[in-house]
Amino acid sequence: MWGAAEAGTVSEMTRALAHRGPDAEGSFAAPGGVGVLGHRRLSIVDLTGGDQPISSCAFPGRAIVANGEIYNAPRLRPVLAERHSFRTGSDTEVALHLYAERGAPLVEDLDGMFAFALADGPELLLARDPVGIKPLYVGTRDGAMLFASELKAFPSGTSDVAEFPPGTTYTSSAGYTPYYRVPDPQPLPHDEGECARRVRTALEASVTKRLMADVPVGAFLSGGLDSSAIAALMRPHVEDLHTFTVGVEGSPDLSAARQVADHLGTIHHENHLTPGAVIEKLPEIIYALESYDQDLVRSAVPTYFTARLAAEHVKVVLTGEGADELFAGYRYHRDLPDGPSLHADLRRSVGALHNINLQRVDRMTMAHSLEARVPFLDRAMIEIGLAVPAELKLAAAGLEKRVLRLAVEDLLPAQIVWRDKAQFDEGSGAGDLLAEWTGATGGAVDSDDYRRRHPGTVLRSAEECRYHELLFDAFENPGTLNGNVGRWAERPDLTLDGGGS
């Protein structure tokens, strides 16, 4: 909170986010009553000494609270330690001292996923990572600015709640400043083999840096290309690699994941989805997700149960999100007329991930106090992925993501490398299960009547009406949801002027 010093309000907000940080909590009251920072901690790095807020020894009015991981902190820290006194081993403290030298532009030097608030006397700095892997929202109440990682944290009376833009900083003196846009790089040579080699090198580096943790790290494993590639690249670095998958009994994901786990020699865990378990947890899933979008809810269900399973064994997982957006993995990509149209849509897709698939991954994992990391959305990986000529990504003989397949084909069984793409809800069987329930007695709503009672809200199906009903019934302050629900299926005009939206 900034513009008021209501410690009770901040405490109320952090309690609503206890699932995101069950290991510790803390607050910092800025001098002069200008604001209060609150934090809930999920301990990943420096388990005993890294509690937040972290304050500065040299500047008593300066402190930071952060969500996420700074992967290049080990490289930045020794240089900063020559001029600054570190109090913890936390990667977050690196950002605090880097601010002392760079001010708000420090974000340009950070390699990671993050959302943070930094108090500096009367000044407030808010920042979010380039593509919005970690969430941040802002709102106002009685003239004060409130900010939080999830919509459910905002108390009654908060208005103008909006998502904080990815790749952007805000300071109380200068307002909002974008610092990142989805790149439009020069294409690599039109050489399939060379592109595959470049992709492999970038992906290996991205996976390796995301193993930074003082706790066990595992991997989601659906048996599809993306998650299988991530698990395969992790395997040489993680002696006891735990992998996790869920699905309806007999679903293709279960059998494919077992095949990959056997090939890699991982410690594999699986859970069978049942109609009863899914329906019982659906209100909780939708409340955690903070969305009623039909596609997002369908994919959130298996993610929720996979995260629940993983949290029993590890505290961090790597996932395959972002590969479809970089390498044209969705069915509709086959319908785009040419390379330039495809490239434009891929850039748009990467820039739109923050409130759809990345929101799903963040909310479903953090609902179980589990941190998810996404190697395909490393800045360098995005650059290389978008530099692969779009013509090489157009599906050949109906097979998408050929360059990515070639990049990892030596790591995995051929049946996995060349397996047809299936969306998570399809491969796990969750989509069919939900469609059946929302069309049956007990799960169905009168969609025409429901739409009449919610004018101005686009609800695409009876299934989506049911999700909307569950979400709005669960929220004490449902007004925060208005305008903040991302829509996966809505694609703007493919002419992209800029990027990173």
C-alpha cells in the first residue's frame, strides 16, 4: 500500500495470499507514514536468512519485497558486494543493491521472473518481469495505491483494479515506463539444422539457470514434446529428478509420460483424475485461477492436480509453457496464410501470455505453495525462438514445431519426439470430463437466462456460464474481476505494431 500507512489493511491482504508464501511473513513501514510493504514468503533460496522485506543497511528508508527468482543473481552479487554490504544470501537483495546504482532501470540488468515493490523514502518503485511470468495488480482505495499478486487480496472498497503491465516499471514520481517489448529479431539463416542447433544451445542454457534453488526441483511431464524436452535437459543436472503427470485413466498423457520417465530414469509420480475429484475441486480451482475463460479453466484442472501431486515431493518445478507460442504449436497456426502472418501472431502470442497460460501456471502452482519456472520464456530463448524463420515453423505434412523436434530428437524416444500435439486438457482427458459435467444435470445452467442477467459480459457457452457463476459466487469483492479476465480465444488483428502487449 502506498499513500497511506494502514498496516492492518496490508496484513489482511497478505493473509489472503498465505498460499503463495506459507514459510514466513513480514512488513515494512516506510518513514513518514507514506506506505507499507507486506510479504508472504515461499523459501527457495537462503532458506534461513532470506525473509522479506529486505532493508538496506546504508539507507534505512529503503526496502524491497519481491516474488520470483533472479537467475543471474550469483553473477551480479560478487560485483555488488565490492560496494555494498549484504545481509542475506537472497537473490532479492541483489535487486535492492542494484537499485542503489541504477535506480528504476535496474530491471534491464535482471534475468529472471519477478514482480517487486521497492520503497525508497517517499518514492515507490513497482516492476514486473518482461513477459509477466509473475503476477502483479494495482488498485486504489481512499486515494492510496494498493498492489498485490492476486485479485483476491484486494479488500472491499478497492476500485480501478487493473493488471500491472509486463515489462514495465512504475515510480511514484515518473509513473509507468515500459522497458521491454517482444523482440522482432533478424531471421536466422534458412537452414533447418543450424536453427535446431541454436535452439538447443539456448534451451540448455535456459534450463540450467532455472535449477538455482536450495530446495528440490522437479518437472511437470505430460509426455508431450515441450515438457519432455525440459525434463530431458534437466536430467544430467538433477540426480534424483522427480516428474509428475495426471490424467483420466487410459488417457494418452499418462502412457506417454511413463515412456519418457522410463527413458530418462526419473522418479515418476502420476495421479488418475476422476469425475468426482474434479467436480469437488472445481470451485476451488476457479477461485484460485481468477478466470472463467473456458479454455483456461479446462487446462487449469490438470495443472491444479499435477501441482498438488508435485508439492508433496518438491518445491520448484520446470514446465514447458511458451513453446507453442514460439514454435507455432497450436492448430490455428496451420490456417495462417504465410510466414509474415505467422511471425506476427507468434509475437502477439508471447506478449499475451501474461494473463492466460502464465496466469494458469502461476495460480495453480502457487495454490499449492509450489514455484513454477518456464525455460522457454527466457529472454534469450524468446529471441532465438522468434529468429527461427517462420516458414520453417509452418506445419509440414501436418506436423508442427519441426525445428524444436529436431533440436531435442537425440534426447527422447522417437515416438515422443514425433508425437502429435495435444492440448493439456485433451491429452489428460480433463476437457471431455468437464464438457460432460457442465452439460449434465447438476453442472448445467440455463445459458440464455444467465446471459440476460449478465449483460455486457461475453459468455461463449453454457460451460463458460457455469464457470462464471462459480467464480463470481466465490469472490467477496467480485468487482476486481471486471476487465481482468484474459481471453485465450480472442486474437486481435494480426498486424502487430510494436509488441509486448
